[in-house]
Amino acid sequence: MYQKIFAAALAATVLTAAPASAQATGTIVGHIKITGKALANPMIRMGADPMCGKMNPTRPRQEIVVAGPDGSLANAFVHVTGAFPAAAGEPQTVVLAQKNCMYSPRVIGVRAGQAVSIRNDDNLIHNVHGLSTRGQEFNISQPKAGMVYKATLKNEEVMVHVKCDIHAWMNAYIGVVPNAFYAVTDGGGAFTIANVPPGKRTVSVWHERYGPLTGTVDVKAGQKATLELTYPGAAAQKAVADVREIVVPADATEILIQASTSE
């Protein structure tokens, strides 16, 4: 009789303890925006490679600043800084594609030591040149569609700049961080970082045009912590020079990128 009561009590303890263990972490949900009018993106002329021009009958613009009417800012890299235990599970596959003579996505993140699969989806030659200040530079050619290069980035770095030496307008950025607590803002400027250990956490933001931004948030187990960060309009406008026209190097003289500040 007593054995049955003890077994039932033990089972009840296990059942009530399991949810507490599952909810030992919290989630950071946030929104990044800019005040004031966003700077206009430069237009891309692909005249140096007619095949790229055929892939883009409507002349595209760079995606340096992708902002909504309310200032919601896409393509901002967000990560939680500090020391954490090693994340459990296998890292997700991260792919950087070259499609229609553009990199996609423009901004991605990986954990240090994780490989990035850089894939050519175009049936023409691309050059993949990773620029690093932490000894992680790479430079390879992908002459045909279907080719994949795996770049393993071992050192923390925000950011590794990836460009194409053949098509000067092609740019992408890889944030390399030591943990799994990172995200890139979507088209609405929103991000979600799950499974964050509780505590007061520092969140760092990087944007290609507007630079770094930092905030703090108190993460509690089983709860969502909200973080809203805004780039001030005046400071953001000072982040870049007022460039009316940019001409790429002499080896690609037919490519002209014109910035219009009137839009």
C-alpha cells in the first residue's frame, strides 16, 4: 500500500517538474526602427554583364536600407552578448545564394565554427570574396550553376563582408557569434531570439548603413521579454557621406551606381 502511494507521489513530482525544466529559458522579441526619413538606396546598372541585365529587366536598387513607412528596419543583425553554455543540438544549415546576380539573403548569421554554404544559382560565373579582419578571408570562383562552396568561419566577427569581384554591386554580410542567440530583422523590423538563459542581457545590433546599437533586457524563464531599439534620425543621417554618384573601379567602368536623395 505504502509502495503504491510513494510511486504515485513520485510520478506526480516528475510530471509537475517537467514543465519547469522545459521553461528554464526565456524569449526575446523585439523591433528595430529608424526615426525620420530613411536614406535612398542607390540604383544598380548591370551593363557590364548583359546576362545579369536580362535577369533583371526592371533595374534593381541596392538593399542597403530596407525600411517601412513607420521606420521599421529590415536586415539588422541582432545578437545577445556574454558568456553562455554551449548550445545543444546541431546548428542549422545556413545558405547564402547567388541568384539573378544578387546575394540572398543580404544579411545572415552563424555560430563560430559553423559552415556557410555559398551557392551559385546562376548559369554564369560569380566570384565569392569574403573580407575579414579576423583572418577568415576567402576568395573563390564559381563558374556555373549548382556549385557550392562551404566557408567555415571559426572566429567571432561582426561582420564578414562577402562581395563579388566580377559584379561589383553584389554584397552580403555574415555575422559570426559564439552562441545561438542571434537573429536578423524581417521586413517589419521584428526579430525573435528563443531559448535565452534568464538574466539581464545585453543585446547588440548591427546595420550596414547605420552601424551599431545596444540595449538591455531582463529575460525571465518561461516569459517573453520585449526590446524596442531605435536609430535616431539625425545620428543615422551622419553615418554616411552625402554621396550623389558612385563609380566603381576602372575594371568595371560600365557599372554606374547613382544615388538619388530626392526619393
